[in-house]
Amino acid sequence: MNEYLQFPVFKRLGDLADKEQTAVFVIGGYVRDRIMGRPFKNDIDILVLGNGISFAEKAGNLLNSKVTIYKNFGTAMLHYEGIQLEFVGARKESYRSDSRKPIVENGTLEDDQKRRDFTINAMAYGLNKANYGELIDPFNGVNDIELRTIRTPLNPDETFSDDPLRMMRAIRFASQLQFRIEPETFMAIASNRERIRIVSRERITDELNKIVESPKPSLGFGYLFDTGLLHLIFPAMAHLQGVDIIEGKGHKDNFYHTLEVLDNICEVSDDLWLRWAAILHDIAKPATKRFEKKQGWTFHGHEDKGARMVPRIFAELKLPLNEKMKFVQKLVALHLRPIVLAQEIVTDSAVRRLLFEAGDDIDSLMMLCHADVTTKNEYKKKKYRDNFEVVKQKLKDVEERDQIRNWQPPISGEDIMKAFGIGPGREVGIIKNAIREAILEGEIANNHDEGYSFMMKKGADIGLNAINSNH
């Protein structure tokens, strides 16, 4: 038995195909991943010469599995022993210029392999008795795997003009597999880039997220930038690129710095949203860039402006406008804080404030700051990172002692109103803020008794009379 067709279901489908006098193949991603020795994903595409849906229904009866039919797409799907099998009839496609939706007609195996996006996804194994386990590879996909190359089976200009999402997919596969895009295919992406405008935002962002989640996303973003696609789908990021020089003073290229930070984060975390925080941490630098005689280039307030830009960018990219966005926004707003702490003598009150503002996201924030040190000066890099270790230890010590990370005020608004016989209003807010500040500054401990005494004193200071000092 072919080592790549290790699931018993393949043999059963082959026997059914012989009985029905139909040719059946396993095609696409499964074949590619088996040849590359990549971990198997649980979805397998089955190509049928003839009616894919009708064959799927017979397979469902044979395997005693429920079949889901997608009439619009001409496909059917069933689950069997933890595997998702998707059946489709061999197709021939032609396109109109204003749509990604092809005009589809029945086709041969050759027609179907021609319409596939890349040579590495156009390989098939026969499942019938006559050709069981035989690799059908008309476009040298195996060779392209060995050369680690992304290439289209047919003319890449036509491939990308017909379905412009394939330009994103080419870059996504290059990023995921760490392959190169061969020159003709690369040039075709660059010359067809405007066609991306007919693709929905959701589909583009789906591919973009897969690039962000790849082992080394800088590869994908490098291709997006060099082909000009990034300027169309995510202009704010493309604007980071470039260096201005005045009076012999330049600044670092913030685009390539961002890619370094992103790759650094990917070495320590798979969290998609932490990776997005890395992408957006300096996003407002172009908008805040100033040249000052004494200091040279400055980017004052880029962290605050960047945090304010996050919701708009998430909305434009159709990313979720929920707690994921708030997490990214918080990290962008705070990303300079640990760096400043690492440069100064760290006071307990500065550490308490950072813990208060970062809350449970403090560990992610520290990871981002660590990744943000991209200087080529080894002495500087070591000094920064050693200082971060001091800040981390201090965060740990202060948190153990003061419990600020998930801070709940020890005195509630109810307590204040009850103690002074007042209703909701400005005074309650003044006292609550004063208690919080006193705790963050270390003037009082983070507990009810010290908070209560402070409240009574603060109330008297602003002219409130205690009516209930028992607690």
C-alpha cells in the first residue's frame, strides 16, 4: 500500500469507485503535505470524474456517515473516523473580469489540475485499483517542493487576474512554508495587484491572518510590500517604510523594525493578537514624526495616537471589534512604559501604576517590550534586556506584596455614601480617585482598614461630615 494513503477509507473509496465505474483521486493540500512530511490536517479533497455529489452520497451510505451537500459550490462533505472528506466533480473554469466566481463546466482530471492555484497544490493520487497510489503530477509539483518554490500551473497573469485572492494565497503559502515565489509569478502579482480590489475584505484578512500566524511573517509581509499589495490592503503599515535624513541625521526604518519585532514575538508566542500588537505598536510613527534641532528625530506621543488608530484599523480590516481589539489597543498604548522603567531607577509606585494599567496583560506587554529591542549593538541589546529582567523581578515582588494586578478598590462608592450620608456625585469620585492614588503611590496599603481611615480623612478635607464611622 502507498505509504501516503495510510487511511483505510482510501481503499474503501477506491473499491466503491471501481464498482461505480468512476475514476476517483485524492488531490490538493493532503498530497502536498504528505510529500513534504508536514503534519496531517484532518481535511482531504476527493476529486471525482463525474458527479461529485452523487458519488459522495454513495460513499455516505457505504461509510454510514451523514453527507452535507453544498449545491452552489457543487461539493459535498462527510466526516468519517475523525477525517473530513470533501468531494467535488472535476471541473473546467472560465472567468469574467468583474468577478472571482468562475463559470464552471464538467472537465477532465487534466482540466481540474490546470485550474488549481499552484503546482504544489495540483498533485493527485489515484484511488482506483488500476492506479492506486500512483502520483499524477503534470506540473512538476514535487520538483517545486524540492526547490521550495511557489509557481502557478498555467500563465500566472491569467491565474491572478481570474482569481485575485490567489495573489494573497501565493504569499501566504510562501510565508507558511518558507518558500520563495518564483520571478514570473512574483511579477504577475505585482502587475495584477489592483485586481485585489474585487476581493472581499473578509477573504483578504483571512489570508493576512494566516501570514501573521506563519513561523516567520516577515517573509510574507516582505512579499506584500515588494509586490505593492500591502499599499492597497493595509496602507498604514506600508507608510511605515522609509528613512528621512536631515542634517545628516536619520531614523530607523520603522517598517523593517516592525517586521523584526513581529518575528521576535513569533519565537516566543503563538498568540495572534499579541502578534497584531507587534504589527501596530509603532503604527503612528509616520503621523508623529518631527525633526528637532537638538534631539534629531522624535515620535512624541506615537503610543497614544497609535492606540487611538487601532479601532479604525481593526474596522477597516474587518478584524473583531471586541476584547481582542481592546487587548491590542492596551499594548500599543503601554508599549513604551516598561522600556522607560528599564532605563530609570525603578520606583515601587511606577511599577504599581504599570501593574494597575496592564492588569492581566502585563506578561504579554513584557514579551512585546522584549521583542521591541532590535538594536544591532550587542552591548545595548544586552543592557536593555538585563534591565528588563530587573523590571520583571520588581513587578513580581510588588505584585506579591500589593496585589495591584487585578485591582479592586478596597472602599466602594457605597461605603463612601454611607459614611458621609451623601448620594452619588462628584465627591464620591474625588474620594475614590484619592484612595486609588494613595495606594498606587504607596502612601497606604491596599486593604480595607487603611482605605477606610484615608477615606474619613479625605472626606473631612473636602468638607464632608461623617455620619457613620463604624465599619
